[in-house]
Amino acid sequence: MPRAVLLDIDGLLTRGVGGPAFDGGPEAVAAVAGRWPVRYLTNATSRTRRSIASHLAAEGYPARAETVFTPAALAQRVLPGRGHDRGILLADSGAAEDLAWFTPLDDPEHAPAVLLASECHDRRIADLQPAVRALRRGARLYALQANRVFRKDGRLWTDLGPVAAFLGYAADCGWESFGKPSPAAFEAAARDLGVGLGDLVMVGDDAEFDCAGALRAGVGAAILVRTGKYEPGDETRVEPSPTRVIDSVADLPDALAALG
């Protein structure tokens, strides 16, 4: 029997990034929240926790900023302690509030860290060259998350992962990420809820990062939903495979109850 539930947002609860709620979603999540504690665990990087919670609430979901976990919030817990809360910041203006703890340097090419917080769709490759030079001088590369793609306006778009791969390849370095499927993301939510990883259920539309990532981190069960970025056969392409697969978030209360 699960003791708490983690919910992805875009593609599970809403139709793409910042889109409207899926039919039956608010009612289903309200029913779930009436029985289990719920946290929203998202890899969104272009919006603040406050704006995400506000949008969810406007769509009828029981959400508050403190129940939303983002990669920026996780990074804030880690990087200052390493002295890596300054350097080159690649971010979108909409996320500035949640990244105010990171200080851009006047001499970016000698920065100790590069923090990637944007898909860089509005940047040119030339704009990334200072980051490449800093990395080749020894700066550490951090990506808020490493998703491959996300869905917006009915289309798939490249996410942060391909940009992190570009920077890492150019500088011949690795990188660390903070969002799913990093075990730190699931562990932070478990600590906040006061339960063990094995007591959690993760629900999302990404078979690789939401489901397989959660199970590898020690989460007790993972439910894949056939909406959002889901494509037919995704559940067979990952290991471990999802515990259950459902058609819509509207089916979630029954799926959770069936876990025993």
C-alpha cells in the first residue's frame, strides 16, 4: 500500500507545458489527495514554483507552491555548499525568481560553474561559446535536468538534455543534473513527505525519467500514463518497466487502489 504519491505535471495533469487540464484530471487528483499526501515533481525549468502552482490551482488541482518540487529548488540545496552558486547562468526570464540565489559573474570565462536552466531555443550557438570556454578551463557543468524532449502546442521540442550534451561534448566534460531521474529528486520529495522511497508511487508520462528512473532510485511503484510525450510501446523500451500503465490521469484513483 503506498503512503504518498508523486505526480509529474506537463503531459500528465495538463496538455503540454502550461496547457489546460486533461478531462477528469482535477477530480481524480482531488480524490487521490483525499487519501494520500501528494507532491508535484516536475522537471519544468522555464517557470517558477509559484507560477506552476498558480496555474495548477487555476485548472482545479489542489496545489500550492510548497508542494511543487522543481530542479531549481533542488539545485539551490546543493550548489551553494560547493561554492558553485556563481558563474555562467543560461536561463529564461520566466524562471528568474527561483534562480535568484545564483550570481552571474562579470568575468564569465573564469567562472567556477555553468548552470544550464534553459532549452536555449532563442539562443544562437555563438551565445554558448563563453560557457564552452569556461568549461574547458575547468568550470563544472550543471544542468537543472536532462530531459530529451517535451511537448508544447501539440509538438515535441528539444529539452535541456541535448544542450547539456552539446556543451559537454564541446568541452569534453561530464555534467550533473538535479531533476528526474536523479535519485536526489525522489529523495528530496520523500524527505519532505516523511516517508521512505519504497512507500512512494511516481506517476508520469515519461517512461524513462518518471518511471524507470523512479524505480531505479528505489521508489516502490511507478505508473505510466498514455498521454503527453508517451508514444506507443514506451513501456517496453525501458528497464525496469512501469508497474502499471493507464490511459489517463482520470484512471489514477483506481490504479492506486489496485496496488493494494
